[in-house]
Amino acid sequence: MKIYKTPKVPYQIRLQIIKVGLPTEHLSLENTTLEQVQDMVKTVIENQKISPLILGKVTNVNIREYLPYPKSKNGEQLSVSLRGFEPKQVLDLIINHLE
């Protein structure tokens, strides 16, 4: 799994990290599957040892397949929800994990 950088990759996974009231963060990955990305995001979040009792708005990580030109369409989607982190923090955790 690596961060998407090449425009010629025929298949990629796009992450959209959303929390109401805050800017949405995006990241595209290549050479991976939906399930692998979902497992990786869960592992990264679980390693932070956050309390399950945190209140507040939910941060959602939407994980979606993207098939580029000539199909140019979205495929299946999975999601991971959590509390206690802003979208930018989640993006930084994922990038640090991948590097």
C-alpha cells in the first residue's frame, strides 16, 4: 500500500475524512484493496488508545474504490467512525503510518 502519485494507475482507493464543522481531508492510495485500507485505518486508530467514553461529533473515514478513465466511476465503499480526533489529525496518523 502506498500514497497515490501516478496518474496512470488503473485503480485506486480514495479516503475522505469528514467531521461536521471542519474541513474535509482527502488521500488517495494505490496497490491496495478496500479491506486492507479499512484494516490499516482501524489499526492506526486503535494504536492511539483513545477512550471509548469520549463525547462529541463523530469523525468518519469513508474508503471508496475509484476506477479512472475510461470508466471514471466510484466503486464499493466502506467506512470507519471514531471520536476524539479531528480530520487533519487522522490524515497525519495515516500518512505517518504509511511512511
